[in-house]
Amino acid sequence: MPTISARLSDEEQTELDAVAELLAEDRSTTIRKALDEGLETLRIRVAVERYQSGDVSAAEAAQLADLSIAEWLDVARERNLTTQLALSDLELDADTAAEL
């Protein structure tokens, strides 16, 4: 497993230690969990932004978010997302969903 180092402010280190204690885990485990959850959140955020702007279809947004199309549709519904996609893009999404 590769090792990565990062510089933390005193406040960030204090927060990390507090969360590690809360979870009854060591710093490394807490950092890995925070990174996993943070990366997932960032992927979804980018997918939402690109979908909302009409840059990507639902199927493409699902790929960006590393979700299945069904999971992506749940995210889109929960966030009341709308898109500016053309009808042909929506038809492609419908065809992709039908194949699943």
C-alpha cells in the first residue's frame, strides 16, 4: 500500500484526532475513511454539476459518479435535478436504462 503525506493545520489535526477518537480508530484508518467518503462526495458533486449544466447525460453522470444508472436516478430525484439535454440525449438515457 503506497504512503501519501499531507500537511495539516493545527485545527485540522485537532479535528482529525477528535474524529478518530469518536470512531475509536487510529488516525490512518480515520484518514482513509474520510478520503473514501470525500472522494465519493466529490465525484457525485461533479456529476451533478455537469448533468445540471447539460454537459453530460444521465448515463454519463452515473459513470462520473461511479454509480449505477439506477443509483444515479435516485440521486437526481433526491436533488430534484433538471437538465438542458436534447431529446436525443434523453432517448439515449432511456435506451441505456432499458438495457439494464
